[in-house]
Amino acid sequence: MSPRSKKSNEEIRNASKQTIADSALALFIHDGYLNVTIDQIAKKAGVSKGLMYNYFSGKEELLSFIIERIMTEVSALGAIILAEKDPVNKMKVMLTTTFKLLREKGDFWKTIMPVITQKAISEKMEDRLKAILVSVTKDMKHMFKVCGVKNPELEAYQLGALLDGIAWHYFFLFEDNYPLKKIEKELIRKYTKLLENGE
């Protein structure tokens, strides 16, 4: 039997990391990040604790791996938003994308939002997430400004807070009873009108 190639070893390593990450995320969703232990993750993933530490130095690095995986997808969607030059269309794409992420990546956001508020992550990871939010807020401010909206910075902060509130309501208060689709349509209508009228 010939030894495995470097590529084959890398594929096995990546598959193992993915299995561990998926198991960890499932536990984080069910029990909360702060309550889950490395032992529990290893058991659910079907690997030894030693192998776990071969891939991840600890729970925080594992969470970071999960976040980076999702952020890669978010960045791809962000590129679509940035490619749109017309501010009205850009706002529509941004809102549509945001609600798409709430629906399709709900388990991830439901897990990560309480972790952020509990300060259970490193400053490096916290800074990474903040940088994304600052970038989105800056982009919203620019959209409002070029359309002549009064006080574009305030509008950007208000819209950001509104989207955060919607996420909290959807994930933690009302869940399946929350009218997410109707809210999405109403926000698109409201902000399209605001940008088109400039006031």
C-alpha cells in the first residue's frame, strides 16, 4: 500500500477540521458557546481530544475558524453589493442580502450574537467583527449622502440599529412567528423612497 500524497493528507485534514467545526457549531447552538467543553466537541465529532488539539488550540480558535468560514461567504455577498454603483439598487441589494443571511445562516448568527455581547471572544476576533459592521455603516452613510438625505450618518446608524433589532427579535423573541418577509419588503420600500426623494 503506497503512502498517501500530500494533497490526500490535506484533504483528510480539512475534512476532519470541518467535521469538528460542524459538531462544535451544533453544540454551540444547542447549549451555548460558554457552556460547551472541548471534551463534548471531541465526543460529538468522534475524534480524540488529542486530535482536537492537533487542529485547534482551544475553543476560541475553533469559534474563530467557524466565523472565518461564514465571513468568507459574507464577503462574497459583500462584493456583489459593492459592485452595484446605483445607490438605490445598492440599498435594495444590501437589504435583500441581509435578510437572506438571516434566513439561510440563522443558526450561525443565533450562536454568534450572544457570544459577542458576552465578551467571550478575543479582542482580535471582536475587532474583526466590528470592522465589518463599521464598513457596512460607512457604505450606508455614503448611499444616503450621495442621494442628498439629511444627516446621512444618523440615518446609517439608525438603519444599522434597526437591522440589529430585527435580528434579535427574529432569533430570540418571535422566531417562526416573526413576519421577516413582510419587514424586508417594507424596509426596501421605505429606503428606496427615501433615497429616491433625498429626504
